[in-house]
Amino acid sequence: MESWDVLVLGEGPAALRAAIAASDAGAKPLLVSGASVGTASGNPPLAGFAASLNETSPEAHIQDTLSAGGETTNTQAASRICTSAVAALAELERWGLVLRRSSDGLPHLSLLPGHSYPRVAGCGDSTIRQVTRILEEQTMKRGINRRSDLLPVSLVMDNNQARGIVALDVESGDLVSIQAKAVVVASQGYQGIWSTPSHGPGTGLAISVAAGIQLKGMGAVPMHALTVTGTGMVLSMDILGSGGRIRKESGEDVNPSEVISGEACILDMRAMDESSEGWFDGTASRVRDRTGLDIRNEVLPLSPSVTSTTGGIPVDELCRAVFDSGKMWHTGLFAAGRSAYTGMHGEQSLPGNLILEEVVTGAVAGKYAGEWASTAQFGGSSSIERATSNSQAKIEQLFSSDGSPVGHIAKALSSAMAIVDGSGDQSSLAVAQASINEISKSGIRVTHQSRKMNTELVSALHLDGLLALASLISSEEEEE
């Protein structure tokens, strides 16, 4: 059985930053992910990085965050994370992040909807890709070990203490048991519920729920306005800070909220600022390849979509996984990014705050996980053995089940959840729950019997976890 000080589950900015911080704290971390190196750089370009660089204090940023999220926003979390924004961005710059610049040589700051001041910095439409690249370079410089194509199947808990994980080695088809003093859950969100599992499998949260961890904030379903109708193609909100406009078919300029509410709208990028030239070439190329449209001469029809999620494992200011209203913590378990529920976003996140939270919470979780591991002891070997046996039985069930094929289940799940939009409508939730119950009863069947490099098995495990999360969302059975 492998043993590591800190296990970090995930491949995006939060996971990478957590591994860096754990290493800097003196621990020996292992990055574990079911996806290959660089996969996270392909995540949708939602927005840049929000930071109050040209303001005397982060107070306005905090207030804008609270206004966007509504009454459910955690004021302390919003204040803590927004206050850390400038330092976090400066650190990324020191590590080599090349930000878009204004004519005065300072970082270009976009004024995006919901912000009272221009404060969203970035790299045009490639912010998430560039931040991920920079953080991957830092993990390599530190010699941090990484196991790609190792899909977590089970989080091992022993009397409310994290002991390690059981994972599927996708290449060999074997189960691997890994013991740890601390575990940081920092994997992708669960937005794949509304589309396809590969767009957000929510692996970390799925195995956490199975281990008895109660999640929070699952009822909020943040919608992204800049999705090209009929394609699922997500565009960056930074476009709106560089001259792009959302308009009704009548030509009237409107806010993203109009798209989210269902109003027929288009994105007009024909009069974008000259200074943005080159920073959105990726967007122009993707749109042309997918739709045949030229953004310099034609407009794009828009539809809202779920492209990122904000519910997760409730955490305290040290990113420790807590329960009993924050009075107790699951010893040795930490969470960050899209796997953590800080309460910062409330019902709707402010543009630029998602990647900010990923980087900040990743740093905090990794630091304190590393410090915890310096004095903690390994344990729970019998619990890991039981979890390995249970995980093997789960996989065998997927191969022997007479249920429905993976593709059918994925389509049925997204159809069932299409009516769940975070509004809290009880009739919609009841209909979705009934559909999910029927899907779950049918079971998932893996048709390809080979155990090696079986991507169908990976999809089946993702779907099994997403079904559990979807049921949690539609039944609203979450800890308050």
C-alpha cells in the first residue's frame, strides 16, 4: 500500500495550488487525477481573475460579491477571499503569468456585469489555460509527484478521520489503495449532470457523499449567459469588458440576466475594442470552426447553461471539512475550489470570482493540510482494506448488471435535470427526483468487458457518482 503525507484529488488550479502549498509546508504531496496532465487547461473560459488592483481597499469587491450572491452569501468568506485576491494574482505574475496590459503598462482591468469598478484581469479568453499552465510548471519545479489516469473510487474515512483513497488505475484496470495523513478534495464541479459527465464529473464530491460527508449549497445552480445556442460552446465574460454586447433581437443592449431569464438574445462582437485584438483569437477560431460564423461580421445566438457549480463540502477558514454547523471537522480532510463550499458565491457568482476562489482556497487547503501532516500519524489500514473490497464489488456490479448502457443513462440524466435551474420550484424538483429514481433503478451496464483502458467503465463510475449528486440536488437533502 502506498503512503503519502498529503493526497490532493484533482487536476485544476485549486488542486495544483494545494499541492504546491503542501510541498512548501514541508509535506510530501501526491496529486491524483483520473485525467491526464493538462486536461484542466481545456476547461471553459468563464472569466478572468477578479482583484481590486486599482482600488484603495477590497471593500467594493466584497460588496459586489455579496450583491451578486444574495442573502445566502457568506460575508466572512467573501471578505476573506476577496481580500486575498491582489496577493494571489501578484504571486501568479511572479511565477510567469502574462496578463493583458493597458497602454500604461499596468494590467488591463475589465468592467464586467456586477462589478462597480473595472477589476477583472486576465489573458483574454485563455486565463484558465494560462493559470493552469503556470501552476503545473510550479509543481514540476518542486518535483511534486503526480499520478494521472488514476480515478478515485472511494474516500476512506475512519471514525470521521480521513485515511486515504481507493482509486482505479485506468491503464491496468486494477484498484490501487493509497494511505495518507491528510486528503485535499479539489476536483472538478458536477456540471456534467446537465450535459455530459466529461464536462464535470464531480468525482471528489461523489466519493465524499458515499463516505458520509454532508454537502452544502447544492441547491444553487449558477447559470452562465454566454453559451452559443445549440453548440454548448462557452465564451468568456471578459468579452463584455472589451466591447462585446448582449442585445435583444430588437437591438436593445441588455445584461446577462436577460439571457439567464430566457429572453432571446444575441452576442454582438463586431465593434470590440482594438486593444483586444489578439486576446480573443481563440474565441473567433472556435466559433468559426463550430458554427461557420465570423464574429467580426455576424452575431451569435445565446442561451444560458450550467458551466460551473458552487456547492460542495462545507469548509472553515482553514479549508477544513466541517460538520455539525462548523463545530467539528472531519479530521485530516480538506477541500478547495469546486469541491469546497465556502459560501462566497451564494445564488450567483460574480464574474472573475470562481478562479479567484480556486487559487486562494487551494493555497489555504494545501498549507494547512501540509502542516497537519507534519504531526499526524498514518492509520486506518483495515478501513482501507474494506473500502478496497467494497470498491471491487461495485466495479464487478457495473460489469454484471443488466441495466442500461452508459450513453442512455447520461442522456436520461441530463434530460431529467434540464428543469432544475436553482429556482427551488418544488414541482420541478419532484419531477426530477422521480426521473432520477427510475434511472437509478435501471442500473448502469458496462458493455465492454476489458478491464484495461476501459473508458466506458470510467464514464460509468462518473455517472454513478453524478446520479447520487443529482438526487441530492433534487431532494435538497443537504446540511443547513
